[in-house]
Amino acid sequence: MSKRIDQYADMVQEPLRLGAPQHSVSVAAAITNALGEFLVIRRRDNGRWEPPGGVLELNEGIHQGLIREVREETGLLVEPLKLTGAYKNMSRGIVALVFHCRVLSGVASTSDEVSELSWLTPAEVSARLSPAYAVRLLDVVGQEMPAIRQHDGTNLLHDELTSPCPSQKERTDGAN
């Protein structure tokens, strides 16, 4: 049995030894309030507006990491309600999982990682955040299934396989 475990460990480690490209997994929270506004943070390190979140630690679960990151950045304790999207930064190899969350407790405040925070309407989200980050929040509205998208760090990249199929109305309107 031990030989089998060693073989599996070797198989898992092989890509690391060969210098194969690696991915990291991040999590983000689409936190909404009763007015339908989204909580966004301004990062201290690069000045960008984004949903709260960050990279998962190797030994933590997805929900555990999401709750930790939101608490560290905003002081809020949140409950993940549902996965709303998976987003891959093609240039950096980062896969972000975004969850619609509700606030359980706490008062939103800045932190060592966050210089400002703000509650924004969907229109304000579109105006203030880059397209790659705005869509992570806007996908919460009206989506039954989680969105699957890719981007270059700023702009969304079109992909025939992951783009939503046109609705019947769009197919009909396009034929006229």
C-alpha cells in the first residue's frame, strides 16, 4: 500500500519538477445590501477597486478562505449563499471563485490591505471597476447558473465555448 501512495505522490509532484505552469485559486465575495448595492474595496497595494477576497491558503477550504479574506479586508463576517462565477486570469494563471454573500455581523471598515470601501449600485460598479472585476459582481444579478469567464486582468476575453448561448429573442432578432 505504501508503494502505491509513493507512486501517487510522485505523479502529483512530477509537473512541479518539470517546471509546469501553476495556477492559484482565489475567492471573492459579491456582498449585497438591502438596496441592491455591492460592497467594493480599494486595494492599498495597487489602488484598484475590487470585490473583497484573496488567494486561498494551501490548507484551507474554499468557504473557510472566503470568510477569512472578507473578515481580514472588511471586518465583516459573511455567509456564502451560492457560487456565482468562475473567472480565469489568462495572463497570470489565477482562477477566481466568486460567491454571493450576506453579512452576518460586523461593521465594514478599512484594513491594512484596504484603503477605502464603498457600496455601489450596478451602474456605479460598471463605471468604477475594470470590466474583469465589474462582471464578477454584475453576474450575481439574474444568473441561474454560475458564469464561467476568462480575462486578461482588465478586460474580458471572448470564448465561444464559455459565452452564454443567445436567448431565443436574440436569435430571432438577429435573423430579421
